[in-house]
Amino acid sequence: MKFEVLILGCGAAAPSGRNLPSAQLINLRENYLLVDCGEGTQLQLRRYNVKFQRISHIFISHLHGDHYLGLMGLLSSMHLLGRRTPLVVYSPPGLEEIIRLQMKISESYLEFSLTFIELPCNEELLIVNEQAFEVRSFPLRHRLKCSGFVFKEKPLLPNISKEMIHEFKLDIEEILQLKHGKSIVNRDGLLVEPKQVLLPIPETKSYAYCSDTVEWENVIPFIRNVSLLYHESTFLETEAKRAVETWHSTASGAARIASKAEVKRLMLGHYSARYSDLNCFLEEASRIFPNVILAEEGRVLEL
């Protein structure tokens, strides 16, 4: 089952010509989830052949323009292309007012249901609870109210090997009972227990998204042991003072958080336009946390 992250934009607020503003598309078991929606997001979705009408949830971390200014255009395109399925947008307070005002002044109307859900931004909260996955929001420390997100698979039912199905002559109903942990008596009168036939359940995977934030150890309990952590790294450590002043992190700071949270992999992003060589971010962070990669537009990360 797929669990992929497609990077649509990984630059900071000031345009650089090299990186677009923040946006990511998550394919979690064929559920399409958009995380942040900076300018150019819909063009990036087109560029990478994403069927964006399949997006069911949009998560906006905070209301700085480089994280949401592409949303109105995306909504308009969804309408023009005939969307009818509902869409849910999660964000800090204020986004619904912004979007509804734009629609009112431009006399724009959507033919699909659009629901806004406000995030508290000061506590961890389960915000999506589907059969296949869940999403939790948690507070980040930034100049505006800002939320991070953890996307997590739910365990699948264990499988039974074909050999065991044949050996014990199991029918569909018996297979289902065994998958749910119940013992059965087969047609030959044999007691079959789940532990005899079930294969190991694959480990569930998780992805944490830490948008704009200072280096803040309070996030560690929320992201501990995730399979992949995206943590902003706007600056290098030589600009640590500037990072604090602007409520951002350095590559070293992101690596320290990843190390303390014992995550499996770290992905850096939200690069300041002042840097032309992004390998410096990789080199700096890898001195502290070795399993680190760079976000790049078009890159697909498989969890």
C-alpha cells in the first residue's frame, strides 16, 4: 500500500527562481492529502501529473502567504473542472474568512462542499480519523499561530499464506475470523489458531511535517520515532541569530530535533533564497544526524 510524499515546493517566503513556496502532496493508501499550498501549487500538481480532484483534505500550517496563497486558485480550478466531491480544509483561525471574502468580492461560487476546520494551534489534537489512516496536529513555535502534522497509517489485517489456506482447507469466513484473531474449527474438525497461520503484520509508517518553527524541543513527544520527519531549515548555523529573530530554524537545529526525537529519516526544506548551494544544508545537518535528505521539487519519498 502506498505511502508517498511528493515535494511541490520547498522554498522560503522570498522568491528565488530555484524553489517554489511550501507545498507537499501525500498519497496515503490512495488518499490524496495536500499539505500547505503556496503560490504555484496547482501548476506543480499539473507538472507532476497529479489528479488533484482526488485531494480530499488540505492542511494549512499557518497564514503566512508562502503557505496558503495558492489555495484560492486551486479551489477555483477544482470548480472549473467540475468537482462535486466535498473538500475539507484544516487551518488556524482566519483562513475561511480570507477565502470567503475573495469569493464574495469576485462573485465566485463553488459547486462542491467546502468545509473549514479551525485548529487550536496550542495542543495536540486528532483531526482526521479514517479507516486507513489518522492525522494529528500539534503546536509549533512561530511568529503566527502554527501547526505541525503527523500522518500515520493504521495497521492492516494480517495475511494468511496460501500454503496455510490450502493445508487447513480454509474458506473465506474462516479466513476472516482468523485475521481478526479468532480460532476456528475447520471442516475436518481441526482447531486452527491465528498464530498457526497468520503472517507478520508490516510495521505502520508515519510522517511528521514541521512547518515554520524555531528549534523547539516541545515538539519531540509529538514526532518521536516517526518514519520520516520534514523539518524546516531556513538558514545555516552561521545565521543562527537571524533564525531566532525570524522564528525559523537552521539545518543543525533541525538535525538536533531529529536526533532527540529518534526519527528514522530527516528531510530538510524551506530554504532561504540567499543560498545557491543547498548541499551546505545536507553537510551541516549530517554532522549531527546522518540519515538526512534534501527536499527538492518533484522528489517523491516512499515511506
